[in-house]
Amino acid sequence: MNFKTIKTYFKFFQGERLGIFLLFTVIISLQLAYFFTDFSSFSNDSPEKEKWLSLQSQVDSMKQEKRNYIPKIYPFNPNFISDYKGYKLGMSVSEIDRLLAFRKQNKYVNSPKEFQAVTKVSDSLLNAISPYFKFPDWVKNKKQSKEYKKYSYTAFAKKEKVVVIDINKATQEDLIKIYGIGEAISLRILKFKESLGGFVSMEQMKDIWGLSPEVIENLNSHFKVSTLPELRKVDINNASIKELSQFPYFNYQLAKQIVTFRSMNGDFKNVDDLTKIKGLPIDKANIIALYLAF
């Protein structure tokens, strides 16, 4: 290939030369623009996106705090541990069930040792949660009080005469005199009496939350039901669900069952008809019947 042949490849018409010149001009302009322009100042992010990105560090710190968070345990009475509470403390299902079965017998644990004997929890778990156990004051003072009641010489032992009074006439001051009863429990007893219209049996002390067997025994030695009070009896055959559910021994579900049974089988004639209701405490049926008008 000689020079003349090569030269033929570079022969252009005037329009072609103008096009090539414009193409080179555009290329050089783009190169200069790319070299002298700072593209880092441009951003395609929207203002909303930039706002969220600025908060990312705060979100990360909050996530880290959540990972490091250790829930604080407050003092509690181990006799009233619920399923959820036991799960959070690390107890197994069987350990929780043992405690609940023990409490259904109206019994209480009064020390970490008794708690472990009932639930069978491990020593490590007991050591972790027992510092948070909070028992009633009467449990702490029980041993001390028993020591004070003992006398070295019976000749000097003073026998105090116990005056038994009607529980329905007892005041808060009378109740607080009983060992193991404070202001809160005495008010609870009076409130329960008021909701019933009066007590018909000392057995009803077992229906008051927070009374231990020892306290109930002390109440039985100082109080009794001398005469039945004038009760505001509940008309079992005409009362509405709302009226029945307000009676302390009935909840809403039981009241609904009573009304349903009544509408399908007719009026209740006696306490035996009432015991046919599912969920009614049979052991309390005779006491409940005294508050009802058949």
C-alpha cells in the first residue's frame, strides 16, 4: 500500500469535514467539563432521605442500648408468682405448676428454703432470685413473737382473757389488734363485709385475699358470728346478669351461666338447683345460698 492509496481514505467532502470538526469540538468540551467540574457537590438524595440518614446514628445507639438492657427486678412475694412472672425469672413450666398447685391448697411459702422445697428450683436460680423475695412483716416477726410468748416460769405467766366479739360489729381498731393484720388487710375485711351486707360464717375469712392460715386462726379465736345480719338478698330468679355479677361470689361468666340456666330450666327453687351451675364453688354453696332469695 503506497502513500497515494492511503491518501484516498482521508478525502472528505465539505459537509463531512464540518461534521468531524463538530464531533471533536463536543468531545473536547465534555472532557474539559468533566475535568473542571466537582461532581461531589451534587446529590440525588431527597431531603426526606437525608433526614433519615442523619438519624441513623441515633437509631444504631438505641438498638445497642436495647441489646445491653437488663430488666430491673423489684422485690416481690414469691407466693403470688404468675406464669409470666415465673417465665421472666427463668423458672420452668413444671416449677411454676408446683408452686401454683401448692397455693391452691391455701398454703404459703415463708422462706427461700420452703420455696425451693416446693418448686424444686436449682440452687443457682434460687441464689439469683431469692434476694428479691419480700415476705409480709408478720412472717419476719413470727419467730420473734413466739419467743416472747414463752415464759421461763409458768408462775409468772399472765393469762389474758380473750373477749370474743361479733365479727359484724368489729371496727378497724378491733381488727388491727389481731397479730398479722394491718391497716390494709383490716380495710379489706371491712370492705368485703360491706359488699356482702355482713358475714354469716367465720369460714368466709378464707375468701379474703392475703389472710394466712395463722391470721385466720387468730381471727377465729377473737371473733365469731353471734347473730345473722339482715342481709340484702339477691333475687336469684329475677336479677339481671349485671346485678348478679356485682355479688362478690359471682363473676360475669358465672352470672351469665345462671341466667342462661334459669331461662332454659325455670326458676331456682333451692341451693341444690344452684349447684348444677358449672363453675359454682360447691364448698361455699350453703354460705352463698344465705345471700340469695329463691
